[in-house]
Amino acid sequence: MTLRRHLVQLSLRRMNYDRLTVVYLLLSAFYPVLKPSVFPQPWANAALHGGLALFVWFVPPLLRGSRHIALRLLGEIYLPLIFPLFYAEMEYLGVIYFPFENSLDPALIRLEQWLFGFQPSLEWSRAWPWPWFHELMEFAYFTYYFLAAAYVWLLMRAPGLAPEPRWDALRDFVRDLSVTMLICYTFYTLFPAWGPKYFRLGHIEVGGGPFTAIMRHIHENGAILGAAFPSSHVAASLVPWWHTWIRFPRHRWWMTTLFVLLCMSTVYNRYHYVVDVIAGLLLGALVMYGGARLGDTARDRLRRWHR
């Protein structure tokens, strides 16, 4: 097979969110150069982003053509696997344009004061200072790390689903999740908000159990500031909830329960303002609506190619 034909086949298997990821990588490689004083080794970071962009451009489309299920699966779900890298660099990207003192928090606090007359993220824990409820909320917040994986597991094990519809469903899900998160990361870079737990003092500490300790450890060692609005926890969790709702009716009850509790936990645990939750719901819904309407040109071209 000629090189040109190989490149054509790779192009046919290159999803729209692959292209969007490359754009994000190249733009976020440029940001630190604007303010190298707050970003360690900005040129090394730019080189890393360039290498990742080349990887995304060629490797996932290549893996999607593999006959081995594990390799093809990796080619489909690769992007959520590198989200931790994008999240970690928010520690520096979040102060490229606005320092801590110029974050969105004062505006969000004023908005909540206008909407509710008080700060729900602070008053709720004062009103319900119950360790058992705090533990439930921390558990619900922790499930964020597994909801997407749970949907993929349900999809790959679903009986009676033909191979191509299964891969199509997986691509729809990864598309919605990926676009949602890339928009969140871009927003955190351009308009950072720190959240009520870190920006405003005056809250009370509520006891808990093992999940309270786990989340405290995560936030003391791995969490970053500036990633509050919109809530990626809510936006990204809406995606597996909706896809589970439409494809697996038998599993609606537990996915819905976890999703509702997770939305509550973001406010009770003071990680987010209520308006962050509303914005996360709107973002996730708009992305999924747009994705369903637009589809993916790569998938359409691939099918025309095989006709």
C-alpha cells in the first residue's frame, strides 16, 4: 500500500475531537511563552505539547484501524487518559492572564448574593454540620473519577450490540466528554475562579470518614486552584449520565442517584458555587446537543470510503 493511501486512511479515521485536541495543545503550548515567569521551563512545555500534538494527529487514527480490540479501544479512549496532564498544568496556566486577586470569584459571589441573598456553599455546611452527610457528599464527589469508566464498561459488555454500533456509541461518548473538558480547561486558563473553599474564609469544618480523608489528601496533594467555573465535575459527569440514560435504562437508577448526589456535593463541600453547577449543566448539555446535531465528518467519510 502506498504512503499516500496510508495517509488517506489515517485522515478518514481522524475524529473531529482529535483535531480540536491538536488545536488546544498548540494554543496551550503558546500561553506560557507570554508569561514565562509563572511557568517553569516554558519552551520544554511547548516542545512537549508539540510532541503530543503529533501523537494525537497520527497514533489514535492508526490504532482505530487495528484488528486487536485492546489497541482499538486505546485509540478511541486515549484522550480522557491524558486529561490529568491538562489538569495539572492548570496550576500555571490559570495565572497566565489573571493572578489570584483578579479571579472571577468576586463576580460569582456577588451573583450568588443577588440570586439567593446568601452564599449557599458556606451556609449549607453551617446548617447541616453532620459528619455522616459530609462523608456521603465526599463519596459522591469521589465517584466523578469512575462514572466515565463505568459507562465504557457497560458499553463494551452490552450484549446484542453489533461491533460498529458499539464503536460508534463509544466515539459519541468520548467526543462529548472530550469537547466538554477541553472547553473547561480553556475557560480555566482565560477566566480562573478559585471556588468558595479557597477564596473565601469563614466556613466551618465538618468531620467525616474515609472518603473525607481521601478527598482531603487529593486536594492537598493534587488539586489546583482556578478551576471552579464552570464545574467540570458536573459537566463531565452529565455526559456518562446522559449516555447511560439513553442506552441502558436498567442502570438509570444508580447513575442518576450518583449524579444528583455529586452535583449536591460540589456545593456542600464548598468546591463550587451554585452558579458553577448551573454553568456545568448548561455546558455539558450544549456540547452533547451540538455533537449529536453535527456528528463527525471523519466517521461519515470513512463510511463513504467503504461503500
